[in-house]
Amino acid sequence: MAEASLGGHAAAVETTTGLDHRKMVMWAFLGSECLFFGSLISTYLVYRNRSLTGPFPQDTFDIPYTSVSSFVLLMSSLTMVLALAAIQRGNVRGMRTWLVATGLLGSVFLGGQVYEFTTFIAHGLSLSRNLFGTTFFVLTGFHGAHVTVGVVILFSLFLNSLRGKLTRENSLVVELAGLYWHFVDVVWVVIFTVVYLLPY
Amino acid sequence: MQTDVAGTAKARAKERAHPHPMEYVKVAIVLAIITGAEVAVYYQEALRSVLVPILLVLSASKFSLVAMFYMHLKFDSRLFSALFTGPLALIIAVLVALLALFHRVLLGV
Amino acid sequence: MATAEHAATTHQPDRRRYEGIWSWIFTVDHKKIGVMYGVTAVCFFLIGGIEALLIRSQLMFPNGKVVSPDQFNELFTMHGTTMIFLALMPLSVAFFNIVVPLQIGARDVAFPRLNAFSYWVYLFGGLLLNASYLFGGAPNAGWFGYANLTEVPYNHSSYGIDFWILGLQILGVSSMAGAFNFLVTIINARAPGMTFMRMPLFTWMTLVTSFLLILAFPVITVALVELMFDRLFATNFFNPAAGAEPILWQHLFWLFGHPEVYILILPAMGIISDVLPTFARKPLFGYPVVAYSGVAIAFMSWGVWAHHMFSAGLGPVANAVFSVTTMLIAVPTGIKIFNWIGTLWGGSINFKTPLLFALGFIAMFTIGGLSGVMLASPPADWLENDTYFVVAHIHYVLFGGTIFGLFAGIYYWFPKVTGRLLDERLGQIHFWLMLIGMNVTFAGMHVLGMEGMPRRIATYPPGMGWDTWNFIATIGAFTIAVGMLVFIYNFFASVRHGQVAGPDPWDGRTLEWSIPSPPPPYNFARIPIVRARDPFWVQKYGDAGHGHGRVVPMPVAGGAHDAEEARADEHGEGIHMPDPSYYPIVAALGLAVMLAGVILTNLILGNPPGTQPAWPPSWVAFVGLVVFLYGIYGWALEPVSGHSS
């Protein structure tokens, strides 16, 4: 069973289901990530409204602000899928443009997170301050770490495409990066709702 | 699950049935509208009592749209959907159980 | 593509061949990786066994003075953690590695480098965990590490708990990497004609176990992250003073922990399901039912976790619910046992060592299952929990179950791996010593538990009525040790001088017996076409006794795969196997060092244990990160060109 490298040639190895090994493993990985984020979200929800001292969520959150940054991340999914559509039609330059757009939007989201967190910290919230600080920062922190890894992956793909290594034939790697990116976005959809929007 | 060339070709053809890029933009517009609706509902005092179910439904819709169209699950092999929705269903069930165990909601205890 | 590759490499010298130990360190061959897993796992099993012997020596007499109470806590913690994570699970993975590709007619797993990576991560994780002994003390809060006993205010005399968190997180990466690999391999790399219902049961159970692994480990990852953050960064996940509930740890841990025990038993059940038909010369009775029972067990394992928490005060409704689900999960398990008995019934029994261990499995696991059902009743559990009754239960199912199953597998597949048989007489001696030793050790513990002896106590006073059974248990433990010595001697003697086995020493039923022993690097010179369950038996004797066969459409000739097959001759010339690679071990090393650099920051910087916040991480973490990134990027960008075998 020849194993094609991620960046190298993507020979279609005969498989029992006709599906690519790497795509299958990515979906299995995303399934396991549901358990990972789900457990962190479960912890957050179990401890919701259980902080004994402030700052409390209702005094801390800036819903309009976070709505905007959530929207930014959501739109980055659009640019990501447009990057994939481009390379699947053989349009390498188009893919590069959309990859950069996705990375930029993701970075804007991250920057927005950093600003939001520093504001919260300035208002007295911290990892160790109370139960809200603990569960909030760890949940959103791990999500942010996943976004960061995604940005690094996108940047790596961009560099690789400059070396001419990304073509229509091996576009699977862009598709896999896209699946990861969309998943991270979808996790934020859940977090934004259950952490920010559910009333306290 | 047997290997046969016809099935393999069919699987690959199905994978290649991509929406046109404009379809993706349309999905993005719908996502934006739903996000706007979420924020709007959040500020409606009149809807406070049904806020939680509405928000859950709206965010589930966004989740499904991204999964089905951007992640292409609607057009791909059902195995991929199973690999993703199975664990998702599991963790939702676990979450409900944990909420019940901690908040004693639904148990009447 | 294969054509171009073949032409390009045929006349080049082998660019990436290594000799000696390097051929092991850089291997991506599943058979070599499996051997490394197996040898390493047996070594850790012996370490865990020594820890057990020290425990039993301490408890042999009342008011024992062999070890101090603190040392005793470290011993039972490390014994449990080592046996579960460093011995039993990796030994199962050794078999996944060696056997599954052979059983499904594949040349390798889906991701050979990921396979190598998962082994090296396991080795480094196991070494790091045991390094705790050298750096001030091993973990001491039990293999289940209940919060908030593991929190800094209650546990800061050593870095033991930090080592425990580190070790388990690293091992989790290893387990999950392996599971992803086998999941995809079994779904996607089966030989033509091998439908799911024609797979050997061991492969079936490997598939089910792989799903359990990828779903259960993220939960304990989160629990360990939360504990780690509490210890290192003073978060409040398990801090009652901040409004948290330490019982959350128990829920998260057992949400992982119960699927984990099925992860421990299902592979052994798979081995038994392959061994019994071979040594009864009869097909597995009720094959679909056995397979589906395994799937049912996996599903149901998610609904029973709080039976580990009956005495934690969840309330009568919760207790009742989990009691019912726990009793229900005994049903598919019992179904399997009846099917195994049905397999033996009327068979032509060949009493070789693999079968002896399989029979021992059925008997001992049944006993363990019965005590388990007793524990499923909350009122009974309130008397039995945290007593030696539970110790008896877990060792009957894990020792009498898993370990016996794994030894059945060792005796069964050793000839395939080495080309030689393990000595049969020594094998029988080993079996009887283990069977007798095991029962002498653990049978009396049922009584000890009923008589009120708690678990995890370093000493007990005389006059409690516990002296006799403790003494007997220690005798049993040393009997087991003697049995292990016999096995080790047998192993080394047989590797060198054992009777030559040939490809099919047991008149086997499944595909692994259709190729030479040991197998060539490419496993199958020609990928087999599978037309029935027990395909090799059918090939030899025409019918497996399953009755009607179903016609399966065969692949049309043509395509890269078949072109390669056509060129490959009987000796496998021209078959491409993936090149060895050093990126897996580099990435594994980087990962282990990076995580150690974060979690052991206090140790590395010379701060007392529990100093908070342990931030920023030590410089070691950044070195690890650089090495890890180098390994990952190298791996991703490495061209995988095959070389001719």
C-alpha cells in the first residue's frame, strides 16, 4: 500500500471503498475532535452560572464585538472553499489569493480574540480568578490554538504553492486543510452560541 | 464492501460533483443572515423565554450548512457523514447526561 | 505513476536501506513495528509485575515493613498505570500491527509512518512516566488520579502527578495515532472480496477497538488538561472554593475509563475468537452474532460509566439508571461466551498452548464477569466498592481475560513472526503456573473484600481475619512470577532453537497462514482474492462449513494495481514498499520533549512541585517544538518512493 506524501504526488491508490485514505482519516480525526471540544464545552456548561465571585459573563461580554469577529471567521470559510474550488479547476493563482484571504481573515479573528481577552483581563478576569475565567479562557484558548495551527497550515500551503507544488492533481491536501478549517469555524459557531449568547 | 471498479468510479465521480463557486457565496449570504438573526433575537426582550431554543436551532442550521456545503458532506460518501455525525451524536448525548447529573434538570430529583 | 516509479527505481541502488539497529529505528514495516511494540510491552509488563510483587510482599503479613506507605501509594499507582497503558494496550497494538494487515490481505497499514510514529511516542511516553521514580517520586494517587487529591494543595511533595499527566497525554497521542491508522486500514485496505462479514474476528475487534480509542481518549485528554491547568496555572476546574465540583473529574475520567476497559478486553476476545475455531477445527459458532456483540458492547460502553461512582452520591435515580445499563452490557458479553462454547462443542480439539490459554480465558473471564454483575447492583456495590472484592474482579477480567487472551495470541502467532514454534511443553508449564498462580492470588480476594479489607492500604493490623488470604495471595503472585520466568526462557530459547514452523503450523483458517513464516517484507507476493470467510481453510479444503457462498463481483483486470501485480513474480520482485524514514522518530521525540518541557517546567527550572504559575514554559519546550516541527514538515514533504523488495 504505497503511501503518498502530503505535498508530493497523490497517486490514487486502490482502496476498498474507492475513497482516499487521507480524506477518511481526516474525517475520523474531526469526529474525535468533536469529543475533544465537546468535553471542554460540557465542562463550561456544567459550570455555567456557578462562579462564586465576579467578574461574571453578563458584565464581561461585548456581544456586538464578538458577533463581528464571529462573522469574520464565518466568512473565512467562504474564502477557504473558494480556494479549493479554484485549485480544483486548476487555477493556482486564484487558489493562492483565496488562501491568503482565508489566512488573513483567520488572523483578524485571532487578533480580535487577543484584543478581547486583554480587555477582559484588564477588567479583572483571568484563568485563575474564578470558575468563569477558568472555563472560558481554556475553552476559547484551545479553540484559538486550533485556529492558529490552521493559519500555519494555510501559510505552509501558500509557500508550497509558490514552489509550484500545488496542482489540480494533488488538490486533496487543500481539501483536507479546508475540512480542518471549516471544522474549527463550526466549533466557534457552537461556542459563540452556548458561551456568549445563551442568557446568564 | 467489495472492491469493484464501477463502484470506485462512481465514488470518485460523486466526489467531483462540486457546486459552482456562486453556490458557495449564496451559502455565505444565508450564513450571514442567520448570524444577523441570532444577534437580533438576542436583543428582543419579548423573545426571552424562547431565546434558548431559537438560538440552538439557528446555530445548528449554520453548523449543518457549513458541514453539508463547505465540507461537502452532502455530496460525499455517507461514510464520511457517519464518521462525523456518529461522534457528534455521542458527545451531545454525553453532554445531556452530564447536565442532568449536575443540574438535576429532567430528573425531577 | 507506478510504471514511471518502477522504471525509475529498478536500476538505482536502494537509496534508503538501513542495516542492523537502524533498520529498526527507521522502519515503517508494520511487522517490525509490531515486534517492537510487543517486546517493549512485555518489558513494561515485567516492570508492572515487579511493582505487584513488591505490593504483595508488603501485604504478605500484617503490619508489613517492606515499603513505606508513601512508596506503597506509588507502587499501586504505577502498577495500574503501567499494566493498563504500557503493557496490555501496547501488547494488543502489537497484534494489531503484526496480524491485521496479514489477515485482510494487505501489504501494509494505510499510514506506515504514522504507525512508526505511534510506536516511538509510546516508548518515549513510557520512559518519561517511569523516569518519575528517578526525579523525586512516582505518581501516587492511583491510576485514576481522582481530583482533588491530585491538586496542588494535597499533592506537592513530588512531581509525580505532573509526570503522570505527561505520561498519559503522550500515550494518548500514541494510542489515537495507532487507532486512526487501523480504522482506515481495515475499512479501506482489505483484499478484493474481503467483505466485513468475511474478516477474521480479530480484525473485527481491532476495528471496533479503534473506534473506541478515537472517541474515548479525547475525553481523558480534556480531563488531564483541566488537571494540568489546575496544577500549573492555578485554574479552578476542581477547586471547590471557587464553586467547582471535583466529581467532574470522576465523570470525565470514567467516561473515558469505561470504554477503556473494553478497549482492553475486545482485542483479547478477538484473539480467542480466532484461536478457538483453529484448535477446534470448526468455524466460529455464530460469527455474525459474535461480531455484532462486539459492536454492541462498544456502543453500550458509553452508557455505564457511573457504575464506578455508585458510592459517590449521585442519587437513587442516577444509580438505578446506570445499574440497569451495566447489567444490560453483560448480555452481549454473555452471548460471546456461549458462542465460544458452541465453537468448541463437537469440534476436534487440539490441546495446544494457545487453546489452553483460550479455555482459561473463557473460564476466568466468566468468573470476573460474574463478580462484575454483582458490582452492578448499587446496594451490593456499597459494600464491595473500594475493597479487595473489586481487586479480585478487575484481575479476573484483566489477567484471566486480557492477559490470557494475549498469551494465547503470543503462542498462536509467534511461529508466524519468527518462523519457529514456542516449546509446547514449556508453554503448558507456563499456562498451568499462570492459571494456578492467578487463582491462588485473586480468588481469596473475593473473600477479603467481603470481609471488609479496603483497597490501597499499605498495611493491615493482625486480628482482622485477613491474614490467611493475604499470605496465600502473595504465594500466588510469586507463582505467577515463576510462570513468567518459564515464558521468558521459552521465548529466548525458541527464537533461536525452536522447532521450525513453516507457513501453517496450526492448519489455520485465515490468510496470515497462507504466506511464509516469517513473512516477506511485502507480505503477499500476489494480493489474494477472497471468496469466503476463513478463506485459507476454504482454499485448502474447499468449504468452511459456512454453507452457501455468495458470488461477489471481482475487479476488472487493468489499472495501476493490476499492472504492478502482473509484473511481480512469485518472489515479490518489483513490489514497492514504502521507504524507511527517520521523521517519525524525530517527530515523536520532539513531541515528547515539547510536552515534557511544558508540564515539567517546575522540575526543569528547579522550582518546588506545585509552584504556580509554571509559566512561561521551560526552554526545553521550545527545543521540543522546533524538533517536532522539523519532524512534521519533513514527514509531510518527504517523497515516498518505493524500492524493489
